[in-house]
Amino acid sequence: FTVAFFSVAFATLAGTVLGLAAAWLGRRWDGLVMRVMDVLLAFPAILLALLIVTVAGPGTWTSVVAIGIVYTPIFTRVVRGPALSLKTREFVDAARTFGSSSSYIVTRHLLLNLVAPLTVQVTLALAWALLTEAGLSFLGLGTQPPAASLGLMLS
């Protein structure tokens, strides 16, 4: 569970930052970030995680980073879509009119309105990350003995 928790925390943080940046900065940054996310989404999660762990070497923290990278595009898309819609709303225009900085608007107005979809996505991603970590450990590329892991218990 520790690997799943930390990998989802990593993916949530990275995906939220990338999604908000893509939505707020727009045009070139949005295109660049979303094309990179499209490339990452083109590969099945377990295969991309296997590739990363094979290159970096087996271990608990390698699994955390690999699973975090694999699930970052999902969070980026979950954040970017609503953020694009929210940035055109009247309360954002009102905040700009009152002289609020971009960082204030992004953190206080956009991010707070994204809590509900992020909560749902975190819940789903925890289950997926747990299964991905179990698969990596079952193949001997995740958590190494003597640490406990679902994949190690099954193998």
C-alpha cells in the first residue's frame, strides 16, 4: 500500500501542476504538455512501468517513480479539462479585475474547484497503482524481499 500511496501522491502533484500550467498558460505550453501526455498514454500502464523499472533497476522507490510517471497523464487530463473551462468563468475575470496575481487565481480559484474530480481520480488511481505494483513485484521488478508486497506474496 505504501508504494501505491506515494506513487499516486507523486502522480497527483505532477499531474495537477502540469494540467494547471497547460490550462493557464495555453497555446504552446498546452500543446507541448498534452502531446507528451498523449505519448505516455499511448503505452499500456504496466508496459511503461516495466520499461522504466527495467531501465532504472528494481526497488521500492523505483516502482514509486515508475508508477507515478505512468499515472501522471491521467491526472494532467483530469485537471486540464475543467481548468480550461474554469479560467473563462466570471469569478476568474472578477479576480483579475481586482488585481489578483496569476498564482493567486490558479491556487485559490482554479485549484479549489478541482478538488472533487481530483478526489475521485485519486481513489481510482490508488486501486490501479496497487495492482500495478503487485504486477511489478510478481515479476521481481518491484518491491524486493524481505519487504512485504501483494505481488511477492502471490509469487
